Amino acid sequence: MGHSVWFLLLLILSYDICCNSEDPSDGFLMFSKVRTIESINVIDEEDPVSPVYTITNNKYIRAVAALAFDYVGERLFFSDERKQNILSTFLNGTNIKVVVKDIGQVHGLAYERSGGDIYFTSSTESRISKINVNIALNDVTTKPEVLIQQPEEERPRAIVIEHCEKYMYWVTWSIYRPSIQRARLTGKNIQIVINTDILSPQGLTIDHTTNILYWSDATLDKIEKCDLDGSNRKIISSVRQQSFGLAVLGKYLYWTDWLMNAVIRINKFDGSDFTRIRDNLFVNPRGIIAIHRDSNTCIIDKCKEGNHECQDVCVIDTNGNVYCQCTYGILDTDGKTCKIVTQIIKPPEDQRIVKGSTAIFYCGVSQYAKVKVTWKWTYRKLQWNRDDQIFNDYRRSISVDGTLTIKGVKFFDIGEYTCTVTSIGGNDKRSASLTVIEFPLSPIISIATLYPFDERAAFVKWVQGFDGNSPITRFIIEYREVSNDNEHKGWVTFKSNIQPDIREAIITDLRPARNYQFRVTASNEVGNGSPSMPQPIPPLAIPQLPPSCSPKDFYGIASSKTTIRLAWIPPDEDSWNGPLFGYFIKYKLAGSPDSTFQQKLVPVSNSYPYQQYELQGLAIYKTYDIQIAAFNGKGAGVYSIIKVATSEGLPTASPKDLRVRVLNSTAVNVSWTPPNQEYIHGKNLGYKVLALKLDKKPTQSEMIVPHDPSNPIGTQHAILHNLKPFTVYEISVLCYTGQGDGPQSNTKAVKTAEDLPSQIEWLGIGEVTEESVTINWKPPIERNGIIIGYTLLYWRKKDNRTRERIYLPSSAHTNTLSNLSSMTIYTVSMFASTSVGNGPSQSIDVESWIPPGFPLPPSSLAVSLVDTRSAELLFIPGSDGGNPLSSFHVEALEGNVSAEWKTIYTQTIDCLAAPVLKVENLKPFTDYKLRITAENAAGQSFPSGSTRPFKTLQDVPENPPGDITVRALNATALRITWKVN
């Protein structure tokens, strides 16, 4: 059911105040769910059908706090916390309009119907205000009237209106003085109603049927009531709650609760019948109101109750005073009856009308309905001594109520207008003047020249024109650029509020090397007149100045170790202040005095947008202060400043004071001092210590030593390890940067200390007899010093008691052991010695009388890694026959038909690291079988068994075809023959 039908039904119901004051059948509730406004049927609270539509609007409704209503006008009012305004709507959610905006957070609203005013609190502003709804809706500029301004620490919230006595009641939050107060609707006569046993008053409502005031306290968890003057105070509920809004309808009290997110109902007399009529709202509900004919009307009619028998109209003002008024005529001395006298009660008023618009002069009279009134309008022109009567014509007309209308007023309409009314009830006359105003005429510029005390300013002087019958309120001065070919740019306002008594101005911040014209406009209450003629002619030329801005985006980057490439964008053309000739670039080493600046002149280039230049011949890895400025015919402008470093280079000096000290046979201590910083040309990353070993196969080792930043110029140290004993090394040091190595220092030759020799290279058995054995050996491969001799030990195997020792010179390489027992196995051991000590020994077993025999052939041959001309041969060596093996011989059987084995490869035992032979010089794509013989001092062994057959891989032909012949077959064909070699 639409809201209009609902209210129509309510209005046509028979209703008796005395008998039905507790009957809520023609009322309902509305409450805020923040983003929506919903309603509740109090007759059947569980009825899901709302009395009115839920009001929602994403544009206007964001956070509804307080509610109020106009029962007769069927309008709902609400405040929005987020938008901080008050709005009006019909109950079906249509015709939403803003009543007033930018008023802070409003938590209390009340509507006073007799005046059509909304009363509201602003907790953020600590004030109570009112605004007339109809006026505000018709004029958005209407400002609310502040009735009460409370101290900053006091925050007014809920507010209600008592319509009979014309009081407003409100609650105040305050740390020091929480209270409930009341005042007349004018804001006067403020009184304290409740200020004890109260902490956080929140909801507030008046039961107009019983004149009882109800309020809730969110901190004390109670709801109380009292008479309108604060007497007969009583607690009706102590339910734990956090109420926001409070409303009364019929015999129930309703509130919205944040603790339970619900709408609660209790009996208004004793707090019984606690019921959640709306639950699980999922939001904190805000304001709640009871829509009922008693809610904002006065039940006690003072006009009837006080025997105020007015002849025409009885009125109750905002202070609750009762008095009579007369719609027509004037109130007689008895204060009740009206005296009918014909008189002008709405006289014409003086008018200032814009030329061409319409002037309206009223001449409203008070009269008795049966008395005939005649109106006559006359006009007296300025400086005339006669009055001309006005009759209706195409511009002027007099309506039946005496109103004079003049359309399209001209200057000749200026003068005095008189309205004369005549009747048997009396005569009256009133006059008013008409002044016609228009836009002011253009000023005239008398002087437009350069200002002598500012190179970028002009001095302009003007003469005022006709003011249009309205005082000049201000002058506006503008300027524009004019190019050399007389093209104009748009006008720019320099000042728009020059005082009306000023006739000259200094226009500043003009652009050098530009031409300007100026114009002045006068303004009065009508508006801006036409601007003056542009002056001067020809335009005023502002002189050139040095550029006022530096080049933009100036940056540099090292392009090499001695060059820096610079790039920049020219300054904005507006700042050139004349034709731009080029750029000055100044540079010096960072930290050096300004007197060391060097300067380059760079002409303007056509490259766009960046200009570029490369500084050359700079120091390596140095930071430079670089400045750049644009210049024109008046000189250089503002400099931009950057710091840029050249790239790293290679050090050009070597470390100094190289010292080398032998620590032992495998290590030396190396020390040096860094090169001077100016020769490093970059970041010193460290040093490389080089050790060149001087022996049969010279090799160089390298050790990297990081730079010690805590000791940048002091002596640096390093220890070279893993050197070869008793070996001469040439030691040098270099410094390096990110670009590479610097020069090496002078070398220092040093020889490592002696050490123990290694095991002798080979120990073998020569001639063996019944009582003697010849022992042969080779010196140690790693002598690690000067061999001073060999020690030969021998004993019967497993009988150390028979050990004998023989000392031999370093030149000896063979020795014969005599007087041995025949048919006995001896263990022979030998080691070499240096001045440091003895090296490790090597031992063999030998049996006297039985001479060493031939070795046994290898076994378990296998072929792998077959290639075009090679293959690997794996095997297990056989017994060496009591004499060390000296070599292996590989024999091959080539092809499938040949029966002749040929030796194709020999490998000595000292070059064999493992029992694997890489057989070379095979033929590609050929079948092979291989076998091996071993050799020692006694001779060669028998051949081993052969490998499985295998074929080498194919390869490219070794020789080109030969014997090529070509013969013509016919006109388009050749026959070619050849022989494969």
C-alpha cells in the first residue's frame, strides 16, 4: 500500500484523543539500518509485510543516524552521518532532497509543524540549530539559525519537541556535566531537567498523551521517565543495553540497541514484556520514531483552553504565548476583534532594476470584502514638477490587486512612482523610487609603459567611464601576448579585485622578450562591463633577460676512463627570455676551489629532445662537479649542478717495497706497500701475488689478496703456500681494479728450503748368484734438496735380527750384496737422504741363486673407445718374473685373411699410469685383433691371448679421385670417369 493511501486511511479514521490515546492502530515505527530505513507494523510485529516500503538510495543514503517526520505533509526527514547533511523524502522513498548540508554529525532531529521548522543537534559543532524546511528546499543557500551554542566539551545528541508549551528537550554528553535540558523554541530560557545520576544519556522521547519524558543511559544500563519539569523520576528498566534511539507508541516504549543489534520493546509503565521485535540485524541500528498523529501535534489547545476568543486567528508563538491576529484590517484595542480600515499594508518599495528587466511595485491593501477599492498609479520623472498618471500599455500594466508591472525598463523610467487607493473605508497613498542600473562603460587606458623599477613589469593607468548608475565595485586588469606577426594569445587576468578608487596598476612577472597589450574592465552590482580597447598600439616590448631556468633532466655518465658524456633537455621556452644561443658547461674536480673551473661553450643543436656533449681529457676515476646554464644575448641563466665520476682504469703503478722471506720448504712470506692512490685509477679490489717456478718446466702460480680497507696505505702481507721445496721462485705483486691488472712489481728471486726427498724412483734386481745379488735403483723424482747419499738395508725375510745397513754416496746407482746364504729370500730396502733427513724407503724381495725369470703375459684383454684411428686396450698385467717390468708391446692382426702379427705400438712402464693402453696409428674402417707381450730385464713374455675382433670407424677419404676423364656424349651431356685412389 503506497504512503498516500496509508495516510489517507489514517486521516479518515474516527479518533478521539481522550478515549483512544493508548490505541496505536493508526501508527507504526520506522528505524534506521544505516544504509536503509525500514518500518514495523506494531499491531502485528511478526508481520513480514512492512507498513511502508523500505527506503534505500545509494546516492543519498549512506549512514542514516536520526529520524523525524511531518505527519500531515507525509514527509520523512533524516540525517546522514557520512555526508553530514539533512534530507527530506516521501515515505515511499521518492523525491529525496537535501534540506541542509555541511552541518557536522547530527544525532538528533525534531520537526515542529506549526512553524515548519526542523530542530537538530550537531555533536561535532556543540550546537542546536533550526531551519525552515520549505524555505531551505526552495533556496539551497539558506543557512540554519543557531539557537544554542554549547561549550566545546558538551555534545548535544537526541532532541524532541513538546508542541503545546513550545519547549525543546535534548540530552548532552559531557565528561563533567552530562544532563537533560530544555529551552523555548527560540533557544531562550535554558533550564536543567536532569543532571544527577546520569552518565551517558542517549535516547530521548516524549509521550504526548501523558506528558512524560523518557530517556536511556547507555553506561548505567537503565531507562527512566519523569514529568516534563524533571519531577516524579522513576526507573522503568535496568536491562543491560546500549540504546541509540528511543520512541513511544501506545503502551509500549521502543529502542534500537547496539549491544543486541535489535529493536526492543517494553511496557512503558513498568518495563515488563521485554521483546525483541526485530533481531539479528547485523548492523548497529540508529534512530527510531513512532509515526502517529499524536507524535508531533499539541493535544491541549491553548487557544480554546485559555478562553482566547479571537475574532479571526488565534496564534501560539515559539515562547508559548497566545495572541490574536487579523487576516485583514488591524487588531482592535481589546486584542480580539479586528477593525476594518482601508490602508496600504504592502506598500511599494524603492527598487534598483537592471536595464531591460522587469520592475514590480506592490500596493496591497487591507479592506473589508464588501468595500470597493480604487487604485491609481502616477509617475514623476526626475527633475520634473508634474505627475503623470500611468495607464495600461504594452510595457506597463496594473493588476486587479493594484500591482504595477513595468517590463523592459529604460533610463526614462527612472523616477518616483505613487500608488493612491480610495474607498469608503478610507484612503491611503504610498510612493517608491525606481532607479535603472546597467553595466558600466569601458574605462580608457591613458598610459601603458615599462615600469622603471622592474624589468619584467609594466605600468598601466586608466580613466573611469560611466558607472551605469551603480557605484563601481572593482576593476579587472588583463594582459595578452602579441607575436611579431601580430597574432594574439588569450587574455590572462592579472588582478580581478582592484579597489574602485584605484586608477593605476603595476603588472608584474611578464615574460622578457615578449610583446604585450593590456585592457581594463569596470564592474558594478550589475556585473562586468565591456573591457577597454587593448593598449598600447604598437604592443609594449618587454626587454630581454638571461634565461630564468636551468636546462632540465641534466645528467652525465662516464663514457670512458677519461671522458664523460653529458645530456640535457633545453629549459622551457617560456624561460628563455630571448633567443637561445647555446650553453655554458663548467667543470672541475670535486672538492677543488672554484677558481679551477674550466668552461666549454656548446651551441644549440637540432637534436630533439636531448642535447649532448662529451667532456674529454679528464682524470681517470675522478669525480667532477659539472654545471650547465643556457645563455642568450643577455648572458647565462641559472646553472644546474651534478656530480659525475669517470670510469675506472688500470693501475699505472705497481706495488712498492717488495720483500720476500722464506718460511719453510713450501711457504714464503711476501710483503709490500700499495701504489699511490692517484696511480690506481679505480677501486682497489686487491693484489695478485705471482710466483714463477724456475725449473725444467717453468710454471706460474697466483694468489689473490683482498685489499685491506682498514690499512689502505700501510704494508700488506701474504703467505704463499704449497710451493715446491728447494726450488727457485721469482715473486712479484700487482694491483688490480674492476678494469683489470696493473703492472707487476720488480721480481724477487727466492729459493725454498730443503726438505725430505721423496721415495726413490725405481728399485730393481740385477744379477743373482748363489751368494750375491746386484741391486739397481734410480734417484728420487722429487729430491727436495741435495741428495747426500743413500742407505741400503737388507735382511732375511721375516728376520729383522739379520738386518744390515750400507751407506752409499749420492753418485751410486748400483750395489752388489755379497756373502748371502743360498736359496734364501732377502728383503732389500733403500731410501735417499738430504741434509734435512731421510726420505721414505722402497723395498723388494729377492731369492739368492735363483735369477729373475721372464714375465708372464697380461690377461683379460678388452677393447673400448674405438675411433677411426685409435682404440683403448684394457688388460691385467701378469707376474714380473722377479724383475720389474720395463715395457708393454702391442701386436695387431690386420684384416680377416692375414695371419701375420705385427708390433704396432710400444709403451714404457714409467709412462703408464694404469693398465690401459691407447693404441694409435690404426687404419680407418679396418678389422683388427690385438694382443700384448710384457718385457723386463730378462726379456719379453709370451704373447697374451687376442682380443675379440673389432673394426675401426669410418673416416673421410685420404686422397681425391684420380685419372679423371671427360667425354662429350651429345650437345647437352658429358660422360665423366675416374679412379678411386
